[in-house]
Amino acid sequence: MLNNFKKLSDHIGSLKGKKVLVRLDLNVPVINNEVRDPFRINQSLPTISVLREAGARIIILSHIENADTSSLSGVAKFISGYYPVRLVEGMDELRSAAHDMKDGDIVMFENLRLFDGEKANSSVFATELAAVADAYVNDAFSVCHREHASVVLLPKLLPAYAGTLLCEEIEKLSCAFNPPHPFVFVLGGAKFDTKLPLMLKFLDLADTVFVGGALANDLLKEKGYEVGSSLVSKSRVNLSPIISSLKVITPVDVVATNSYGNDIRRIESVDVADRIVDIGPETVAQFANAIAGAKFVLWNGPMGDYEHGFSSGTEGIAQAIIESGAYSVMGGADSVAVVRNAGLLDKFTFVSTGGGAMLDFLANGTLPGIEALKQ
Ligand code: ADP
Ligand code: MG
């Protein structure tokens, strides 16, 4: 179903001398024009290299949303450590730069979101961009859930190809639709309303579903436990199919904080003055036990309020997944941040570059940006 689009790797030979718009996600932290975390850029470099070696004329498109800057100039400077890159600011400059390009040259168009037409999904904007090029590559999985001009309109205007990284995301995440068993699904983080479709889908597909983080607070509350002032979802969702499922495991102990400090509590002992901020050690041990024989694990969402130092539950879960030896797929901006800080990122079989895009892909089996590539 997902393979009825053209893969860049199958068509690379036809792109010599062609001007190619390459949509990447180079939205990385930049401070004082210096890239602070090059993960996404590094993930994109192979695609740029392959196009360069094939003699394509590369026009990079990306957005950046950053407290410090709205320019891709720091990103262009970082990439110029590998290949010469010319950053161009507006449509006129783009047209003249594209006209002058030679095979293997790289031009980077300034932050797409500086142009109203990008988010507005404007066909005028897309048509102007498409006019400078002969082909389009999407290698920005993490923005494929957005109906933006560079994601869903450009592939309708030019011969369009799926980049290597995009294909890998689709392939690895799709394993979860036909997983080897036992399959354990681990869900944490916050906001049940955004994660419910995912939860219900994997309640069907998985053998065991472990719920931690603030989502577990909702389940514990629904089961009648006291959760004090813990974070719970604002909108009411129907949790009864989850509560009644025998596949679902919720925490047996938690880290609770109150005006006297932090304590590890059995969930029966959480007090009205408490706030649950992490899962407890017995829960981690029980989870490690439950996961020991797993063949496939899919994980999204931290187990606790890691921004305030409560990351040990999340690290314990990460360690248990790694030690199980299961095929492990994880993602989500916050989950990746905790695992990266713990130095465990490269121990997972696959780490998705997508946050919202990963959740939507897993829930729906496709994304608008992927559908738009089908010709
Ligand atoms: P991801 O980005 O990995 O998909 P989410 O965005 O769903 O994850 O959730 C991350 C947020 O959930 C973090 O801000 C974290 O602090 C919060 N969180 C997790 N558990 C708790 C908890 N027990 N109490 C408060 N916040 C929590
Ligand atoms: Mg998040």
C-alpha cells in the first residue's frame, strides 16, 4: 500500500543535471548562529551526498522555528563544513541562483516559514517554487503530518521521489503493523486526547501495553485511586476499553512529591496532597520482567516529569527495553531527549526523527506528505 511512490534510490541515475527541490527537516537548535544539536542535519547528509554524486543540482528547502533565530544561516554554515552551500533569501534570488547552478551545486532556500504561503498551503507559493526546478524529493518524515505547501503541494507539481530517510522511517515504523510476537507497546508522556487513537490501535495489535507517565495518572484516577494534584488530561476521553483490557499494565508504585519532599509510594498510598512525577522502582522491575521475552517493542513518551529531574523511571524503562534484546523502535521529541541524555540512543534498533509525525503515522498508517508522493 505504501510502496506506490517512487523511491529516490531507484531513480537517482535520472537526476544528473536536474534541478531538484529537496525538502529536509533542518529545524535544529541554533544559538548565536551555531548549531547546537546536529542530529537532524546529520541524518540528512547522506541524501545530499547521494544527489551530489549523481550530479543533481540541489536546492534545499527547510523550515526552522527557533527562539534565537528565524534564519537557516547557522544551518547553512554547518553544512558548508561538508560541501559549499549558498543561502538565498527570496524568490528572485532563488530564480537567479537556480539559473546559474552547475551539476553538484547546492543552494539553500531561506526558512520556508518566513513565507506565508508555506503554512497556508498556497498553490501560488508552491507553483513559484516548482518553477525553478525539474524534480522534488521529500526526505522530511518529521513534517509529513503537516499540510504545508512544501510537503503536500510540490509533489503534485513536479516528478516526486521519497528520500532514503523517509523510506527508512516508513519501513521501520511499519514493522509495528505486522510485528513479531510477543509485542510490547509502551506509552507514556501526556495528553490522552492526542494519544488515544494510537492507544486503541495498539491495544489490538500488541500483546502487552504498558502505560506510564502522566497518561497513567488518568488510568489510575479512572480506576478510583487518589492522584492528588498530579497532571491529568484536561479533556474527558472514554478510557473504559483501556481499563477493562487485560493487556494493559499500569504502575504499582510511583514517585510522589509534596511540600515535604519526594517519596516512593505504592499507588494505594498516594495522598490528596501528592503529585505523581515518575513511576517507581517496583514498576520498573515488574516491567523489565514483563518485557524479558519480547520480540518487538514500540515506545513513545517519558515515564515522568523529566524536565524537573524525574527521569529515572524513563531511564529504567529504556534500559529494560535494551536488555530484552527485542527489536526496538522509539520516538517522540521528549522521549528521545531523555534517552539521548542517558547516552542510550544508539542502543535502540530504530529511533524515529518524527514526534507528531510518528504518532500520526502509527495511528493512521500513512501521512499527508506520504500520500502526496503517490502519483
Ligand atoms: P514525546 O514528546 O516523547 O511524544 P510527550 O510530549 O507526550 O512525549 O510527553 C512529554 C511530557 O510529559 C513531558 O513534558 C513530561 O514532563 C510529561 N510527563 C510525563 N510524565 C509526567 C508526570 N508524571 N507528571 C507530569 N508530567 C509528566
Ligand atoms: Mg513532546
